[in-house]
Amino acid sequence: MLKTERPWAEKQEDVVTSPKSIERNQKRIEELAGVFARKGVYLFDYRGLSVPEMQELRAKIKNLDAGIKVFKNRMAIKHFEDTGANEYGRDLFRGPLAVAYADDNFLEVAKVMVEFEKESKKIQLKSAFVESQLMDRGKVLQLAKLPGRDQLLAQLAMSIVHPLKKMGMSLAAPLTNMLILLKNLQDKKAKQGEE
């Protein structure tokens, strides 16, 4: 058995691990690095969440091409120490935490997480990494209020179409008025011809 350096251990001499466990932990840290490389990573406390409720949340998240991962805090701390981002260490990773992660749909994932938190009252969003920037809970709640991608595209389309439609109606109005005027004139002459 090998002794390894573990900054989170009470005493360094208390930590003894086998080469297999070191290798297994290294794989977990690499997997966690892949998760934290995503565009949106939301940390939440899942205390009190039952297995069926966690499965329900996972299903909602999976529908958005995203995922949820439960991990040991010391693995996350080790990952951030290895990447030189020690400022995210021990204070951020306290208590039982899980992460919801996504790439393209990270805004929708934030909405689902906030909605699920309100409904179940059993999870609590702690913080997030959005495009590698740390956000506190308040900013995550603000992010969830933003319109989604589809809604933004619809608003953009309307902002393009509406002025064009208005311009078309403005250009057509004189022609329409002229046609109405000519029709009224024709009707008037037809009436005068009958008399």
C-alpha cells in the first residue's frame, strides 16, 4: 500500500490507499473534470430527496440532453486543486452535493432546476459554473428567469417581421386609397348616368 498526499485528510499519515484505489479515484477525477468542462454546471444539495424524486429530476434533465452526477466533495476539491483553481475548494463543496450539467441547453437546465426546487422543496441550488464563471445562488435564480432559446428566436423573428409588415402596409395604403377613390368615382358616375 502507498501513502498519498491528501490535503483534506486529518493527518497525512492516516491516509493509506492501494494502487487500484488511486487509479479508480484518478478516473473519477477525470470524469468530474469532463463534467466541469460543460457550459453549465449547477451544484445543488439533494438532502431529503427520495430515489423516485431523484429519478424524476434525472428524467427531466435527460430530456434536455443534460445529466446529473453525484460525487464525493473531496474528488471535486482534488480536481480544482489539480487545475490550480484552489479558490473554489472547501467552502464551495460542503455537504452532500450533486451537479446538473449541460452544454447547449444550460439555460433550460437552470429553469428546470429552479422549478424542481420550488415544487419539491427538497433540493437547494447552491451555485453554478456557467461558461467557466462561478455564479452564486442569486445569479442562478436570475439566469433561470431569462427567456429560453426558442423564445428568444421567436422574439427576434417578430422584431424582424413586424417592421417589414408595417412597411408593406404603409406602402400599400396609398394604392388601396387610390383604388377606393376610383371605385367611388366610378359608382358616382354610374349613378349620374342613370339619372
